[in-house]
Amino acid sequence: MGNLKFQFKNTRYNRQEQMPEWGILRQRKLASAKVACIGSGGVKSTLLMALAAAGIGYIKIIEFDNVELSNLNRQTLFNNKQIGLPKGKCAIKLLKSINPDIKTIWLNEKVTEQNIDSLLEDCELIVEGGESPNNRNLVNEYCLKTNKPMVHASAQFSYGYVFSMLPEKKSACFACLFPTDYSRKKHTGAVPVWVVPVQIAGSLGANEVIKYFLGYKDKMIVNKQLAFSSLLLSQCFEYLKIPRKKDCPVCSKYYENKYGKNLKT
Ligand SMILES: [Zn+2]
């Protein structure tokens, strides 16, 4: 069942450039893409490796944490020799070894209300992965304010989900998805999780980033979430509709300021 048009060359991107929905021109768009990833643990561990392999030209990692033994059951970006070392440093080292043609930057910072504008200014798309509700909400608001797309991926236990926000399309924001999370300030602490849901959610999150830069915004997981649950037992995947909440205290503020009172969702 070979494709007669397939022209194999032993180059870095040949196998994906030969995909009809991809091509050489779209690959160039990935090369000029600038993505910020908040954190490099959890699902971002897989997500970052996928972005580097696929050829996202500029990846900025904002990470202040160190590698811990308990990370290694699922965060395949790190290894046993790196316990105690800064995650960001280890992350860019591995990403560079996967793909030396891209630029990777690590900032040893914690995102705060004061520094978020300067940290994310040069990036076009933000991969959200805050460790606390407060952090997630901060990034959500930043993306609404600056009209930048946000990709959110998460995994716990044996379930996970992916959700994207496109402010230019006035889509549901993180606070529409998790209204209770928005009002919650405290971190819930460590939860059970293992490598497979982390890798699935991370890969699906990377796929969202790739769709955006290849020009498939209308195919992104917007106003819905792609969730999978109880993978050990049922392998169930489903799309759950997340319509924008017209009374959402967060996105309403930005969409109304920006686009006027008569919102169409
Ligand atoms: Zn909202």
C-alpha cells in the first residue's frame, strides 16, 4: 500500500513532510514558531520532547524545580543521574540532543503576576502547566489579555485531558472549564499518577501546538475537552463540550473589553 508520491530522503523531517497535511512549507512554519512551556515535568515532559522532535523552532521553558526520584515513574525527560539537578537545565540538554536545529531556552523562574508579561512576551503560544490553580489562572488571564492561544494538558491517576483556548475566537477559557478551580487558591498536593496517561496527555497537548502552527486552528480542541479515563480498564476517549460561560468572571472581562458587549459564542 505504498504511496507512489512518497520520496524518501534521510533528512530530519522527511517522514512528516511527506504527509499530505504537513508538507515542506508547513514544516517551515514550525521552524519559526515560538512556544513557551510553563514547567517541564508531568505531561510537559512528553510534550516538550514531541515539540523538539517535530521541529518547533523556539522553545522556552520556565521552570524552577529540581528532578526528584518520585518524578521518574512518568517524566521520561529526566533520568536517575539527574536527581537533584534543575529540571530546566536537564530538559534543554535532552531537547538539544534530540534536535540541535532548534533553539531552546530555560529560565529559572517561577511565574508571578509581576514577571509573567516579560517572561512570555516573545512567545506566540503558551503551554500551560501550572502546578497550582493560582498559576493556571494567571496564565489563563495572560493569554486572554494578550490574545495568545493556550494549550492545557493534564493527567492524574489513569485519566487525563487536553483543552485549548483561542482568545481570537472568543473560546471558552480555563475558568469556564473549571469555575471552582478558579476560586481555589491552594495546591492540592501530590496525586497518584503513572507514565501512560502522562504520555498520552502530553502527546495530545503537543498535537494541539502542532495543529496551531501547521494552520489547523479549526481542528483544535476548543470549546471542548478531549478526555480519557480509566485507561487501565476501559480505554475510553471522549470529547466533552465546554461552551463558553457568558457570565464567566474571567474571559467576559477581556472579551467584552476587546470585542464589545454583544458576544457571540
Ligand atoms: Zn471563561
